[in-house]
Amino acid sequence: MSKPIEIRNPRTGKYDYVIVPPPEKLLVQQCNRLRRAQQSWFDLGVSGRIDALLELKDTIYSKQDTLTEALTIDTGRFRESKLEVDFFISSIERWCRLSSKILQETQKGTSISFINLQQTGIPYALVGVISPWNFPLLLSTIDTIPALLAGCAVVVKPSELTPRFMAPLMNAISNIPKLRDILIFIEGDGKTGASLIDNVDLVCFTGSVETGQQVAIAAAQRFIPAFLELGGKDPAIVLESADIELATSAILWGSVVNSGQSCLSIERIYVAQNIYEEFYHKIVAKAHKLNLAYPTLESGEIGPIISERQAAIINEHLQDAVEKGAVIHCGGKVEKIGGGWWCHPTVITEVNHHMKLMNEETFGPIMPIMSFSKVEEAIELANDTYYGLSAAVFAESPDEALEIARQIDAGAISINDAGLTGMMHEAEKNAFKFSGLGASRMGASALTRFIRKKAFLIKTNDNYDPWWFNQ
């Protein structure tokens, strides 16, 4: 019998929810059941799968308040929870609209006049999705919806820190016969996730670099594909020509949205020397206007730190920076309020790359700012990391910013804005360095990576070809 896991409420600190991971034998049985049902799901064709997912969209839409409420308890914040549900609904619509064209079979001629080529795709039977706690619904479904449309069955293991949203979501899924046999969400911790990898044909993982490396090894041992979206330490470069009003507002949002608990957060800010003081004074003034969402959800914009472990890491990074000479201008610590962990937006200067704050993923509403005298220095600092997820560049003209962006080792660069890759899913991007592995979860690749391409090479004439038969 699996041992129950008590779940902490991030606003109150109380353990007010319990999950029970499935015993390994039951997990194996569930995966085998999904795999058996997958062929019938695939046989529906793209149009049949679209119909089922649009039915899910309508069901979610009618019950979105219940799902939003569960997400809000999971994460302790309301605005982002509502946006997650809205994004989930719109993502189903978007992928259903695009999938018919992306997944269609093709037939064409080849360089040999009497050989035609027909291509089709065979989906991986069972996809495993292991998702994190910072955006529980979004990151558990961002891979799931495309995989379902591609014809796969899917089993999802969300984080054990934020599991409450699963009940209303599974209730919605259970009302759709075509979906309930090929899609399940399971409760569990890291041990459950490890067992899941042993029972699927492809794994998608979103989380830390350390755990991602373990997932990659486990997948390699089974010789199955692994798509990994890992941590980030995103830089923002602000050139002298930039609109300071725009840059400070965008970078503030990109640093503190969801309390900085995003792999796409701006975690390092490099500002041209001539505008450095004006920049940090302005961003401090704007940061002071943001309040904690306490005692009520509507009290402010900054929600709690969801993970107690992460709260300790943020404090460790801040303490390390101060001990090494950094200066805090606002915020500055994670504090316990009402049982939860909270952190005001923090602007910090006199930082350098010897500090943990500038090297390790902080995952909090922290804005460390360094000045640079030459653009080449800014590029070198931005690339001085083993992360390479995304970045931002601010300049008077897009062309000036693009010249810098092309030299940054990251998969997606926002120009004169921040965090655009979190909202724009049309453009394919790959993570650089240790920020990820595998095909893009954006653009057409989001669907095609779940399919093994199959080619039929069709001889169309009746002649014996001389390189085959020369008797």
C-alpha cells in the first residue's frame, strides 16, 4: 500500500490535503490499459480527436470556476490561476485549429522519376508527462494537448506540491468517453515519476536541471525519447538607447509575475552605464507600488512562494549576495506571514558573477542589476551561464536589439519586451546549454515530435531497373 502524502497550503502553511500515489502494480496496469486503448483513439483520425478535445474545452469552460478555485488553493494566487485556465481553454482551440494541417499525410514525387513518396506518421502509443508546481495546469497540459491530437495516449504526473487541480480536471475528463480511456492524471512524488518513465514510450519533463538529468538517463536506458524543459537564468540587456520607461515596466513584470516562480523570469539585468542610475531608481519606484496578495487574494499582485524549499533558496541567495557586497534597495528577504512564505519585489545592485544570485536559478521576485560600459561586455555577461532558455534585449530600434539578440545563447529572445515566449507559442525554439533537450514544444514541432515518420517509397513503372537486374 502506498503511503499518503500530506500537502501544504502555500498561503496558510497548513497541511490540509492528502494524495495517495498508486502502488507500482496499479501504475503498470493503468499504463497498459491506456496503451491498449490508444489504437482506437488513433483510429478516430485527426477530426475525431479534435471533436473530443473541443468537447473537453466546452466542459472546462462550463466548470472553469471550480478549476480556478482549486488552482488558487494550490498556488496561493488568483490572477495567474485564472489566466492558466483561460490559456488552457485557448490552447485547446489553437491546437485543434492547427492540427489538421500539420498532421496531414503527404504524397509527392522524388528525384527518381518512377518512384513516388508517401509519408505518414505513427504516434508513440503512450506519452508520460511529468510537470512542476509553478504553473500546475499550464505545464501539465502544454505537452498533453498536442500529444493527444497526434494520436497518443497520455498519463500525467503533476507535482505533489500542487495536486488539488487534478480532481476537477479529471472529473471533466471522465464525462467524455473518448478521452477518459486514453488520458489520466496520477498523484505521486518523484518516486512515482521515476516509475512512470519505466512504463511509457516517450517522456516530457519540465523541472530542474538536476532532476532533468536523471530523467534523461532513465529514458536513455530504456531507449525512449525525452523532451526536457529545464531551468533558466534569463538575462535582460538594456542598451543606452532604450526607452527606460518601457524597459523598467517590462522587466519588472518579467521578474515578478507569479512571484518570479517561472523558468522564463528575468533573473539578471544588465544596463548601460550612462542610464544605470536612472534605470534602477525608476524600477525601485515601480517595485514599491506592488503589494503582497495578503491578507486577501485581492490585496496585491505578489502571491506566496509556493515551495518551502524554494523560499529557503531565495533567502540563501540574498544573504550570499549581501555578504559579498550587494546593496538591497527594496524588499530583501523571504518572510513568514500567516503561515505562508512571502517576498516583496527586491531590487539589488552592486552584484557580480561570484554571487549565487547571478549564477544559480533563484525563482523569486528578485531583480539584480549590473552596469556595463561596452555592449560586448553585456553579451559576455549574458552568456556567462550554463542556462540558455530565453532572454530580453531593449534598444531604440528592433534592428539594434536584434544585432545583440543574435549573439545571446538562448532559445527565445524578447525584443523590447519580456517573457513573450510564455505567451507566444507560434515560434519554434530550442533550449540552449543545460536549459533543455529535444524538439521544441512550440510551433508545429509541438505536434510532430510525438510522431515517428514513416515513408512509403512506391515504384510506379513495370521495368526491371538495370542496377537490380543485369543478368
